Amino acid sequence: MALGLLGALFFWSQAVGALTLGLVPSLRNLMPGMRRGSLFALALSGALVGAAFLLSAVYAMRRLMGREEPLPWHRAWLRLHRAVYWLGPLAFVLALFMGVAVEGRTPWEWVFFPLAHVTAVIVPVWWWLALGSRSLRLEQSPQRRWGLVSAGLGLGPFASIMAEIGLLVAGIVLTAILLSGHPQLAARLEALGRRLAFSAGNPQALERVLRSAFSEYPWLVFALMASLGVVVPLLEEFFKPLGVWALMGSRISPAEGFLAGMLSGGMFSLLEGLFSTAVGEQWGITVLGRVGTSLMHIAASGLVGYALVAAWGKRRYLLLAAAYLLAVTLHGVWNVSVVTLSLGDMLNAPLWTRVLGGTGAGLVVLACLFIIVKLGRNGADSVVDEVDGPPQEAPLPVEKKGNEPHGLADNSD
């Protein structure tokens, strides 16, 4: 409950700040590269994420009061689940076209771009989760589901960011020690750091600085690829499934761990997408790329969640190690491929590396699709046999009409 309340307070404060920057012209000078529509998109994103945290807190409070039944609007929520499953791709395409059409065109951008942005980010995450869970016949606990939502939005990203900041600080200290004997190089890198800090709020200026830096210091390209391809995946794939770790004391099946992992990864991707794609001239291309990124996060975390519960229940630690390494590999290949494709000109990358990047991204998408479909079907077939005892509540249920599963629905009253 505390996490939900703190998350709601934090993100609603962020929403108010972004809205204020958008409404007060004199304050927008603090972020020279941000258009008003982008600021309003950040405000709407913060408001929605804060509402998700509040729902988690409400369900936690109701459970403490002994009230396990869903809230009155729960059936309307289930109808929305079904609508997203069947109409999600169409909604995404419409949002994409609307966002591209109104971007930079005031005053339409102020209203329609925020709506297009949140729709284009949320719908793919929701749809991948529906695809991965549609074959699983499991019961639902709304409190557990929203608890995993808050953990995926709060614990995983916060822990990952703190770990990455810690490693960054350690890297800066180590670099300073190594450069202590090379004062000229240290002075040039310090000047580069000042230029990067000065251009942080202006995407065009930042691109010029980075292009110059990569051309002058080719080793920075290797450092970037090593960071995004190895270090970041190792950290994020460890911290993303923190919501699954919270269920360690529960007798859940690997299929339920798979669902919990998918939801944790989906919320991580959702937060990343909502607050990282509201800026920039290439909004449409960025949002299209987020479709694959969301699939990668969901599949990788679902795989680790599945293996975590298998390790707890049947001591299958080799499976856990293999699943973690596979998740890190998929994440790393995806990151390097996307960077090669999107920053090819800036990195002066030859054509063959871009072809290789596109091939790598395509293979990751196919592998992730295989994971969410295969594990979903296997979990539905073996959910009772994998762990002794009756199956427990799961975050993403299905509703059955006869013998047919139906997406992210629920069979509760």
C-alpha cells in the first residue's frame, strides 16, 4: 500500500510540473527543446501512471479490510480488455497517424498529441500481454495484479536506475583515476561533458555534439555498445522481475510466474515508453520501435519469471541460469541492433552493420514471439502438475466461453 501511495504522489507531482511548464511560457525556456504538446504528453503520462499506483494502494487497503471482491467498475474493465485484444492493432495505427499528423501543428498538438502518445505506447504493451496470457486458464486476484503493476512501474525501474547510476559513478571515478596522468585528454573530455550537459534539453544540439564526439573518440562507440549490449541488460533483467520475487512465499506455478514476469516487464516497458518518446522529431519511428521493445521486455521478464518459480518449486537452478542468460542475450542483441539502425549515420557505421542490425532485431522479435506463445500454451497444459498443491491466484486471467479462452478477461463475478 505504501508503494502505491508514494508512486501516486510522485507521478502526480511530476504531471503537475509538466503541465505547469506547458502552460507558463516563461518556464518553457528551462527546456528549450520541448514543445508544448510533448510537455502535455508527459503530464498525461504521469497522471495515468499515478492512477495505476493509486489503484494498487486501494486494492491493498481493501485486502487489509478483508474485502477481496473486485471494485464495481471491474466488469467495464474486462470489456476494455476484450476491446483492446481485438481492436488494439487498429487503435495503435490510428494513434500513430494522429500523432504524426498533429505533431508541431498548434493548437491541435496540445490536445491530440498527448492522447496519441499514450495510446500508441499503452496499446502494444497491453496487446502483447493479452497474446501471452490468452491460453492460460487461471483464476484472478485483482489485488495481486495491481500489486504487480505497481512493482513493475516502481520497484523494477527504480532499482535498475539506482544500479546503473552506481555503475556510472564508479566508471567516472575510475576514468578520472586513469586520466590523472593525461591532463590534456582529461581537459578535452571535461569540455565534451560540458557540451553534453549544455545540449541535454535540445535534441538537435545533442545530436551534433554526439556526432562530433563519436568521430573524435571512436572508443566511445565501443563503450556505448558494451554498456547497452551487456551492462544494461544484465542489470535490468535482474531487477525487472522484482514483483515475481515478492511472490516467493506463495505456492504459485511456473505458469503464474510467467504471467507475473510478463506483467512486470510490460510495466517496465510502459514506464520507459511513456516518458522517453514524448520528445523528438522522429516520434513516429520511435513509437514503432517501442512495439518491438515492449515485446522484448515482456518476453524476457516472462521467461525469467517462469524459471524463477521453477527453481523455487523444483530446484531447477540450471534452468533459471539459462533463462536469465537468454533474457540478457535477447535484450543485448535488441539494444545493439536498435542503436546501430537508429544512430548509424551518427556512428559512421558501414551499410553491412545496419543490415546486420536489422537482421538481429528481426530474430529477436521472432524469438520473443515464440517465447510468449510457447510458454503460455505449455503453462496452460501443465499448470497443475508443475508445482504440488492447487493453483493459486494469478495476475492475468482468462475468461472462458465454453472451452475457448478469451484474452485478458476474467471469470470472477
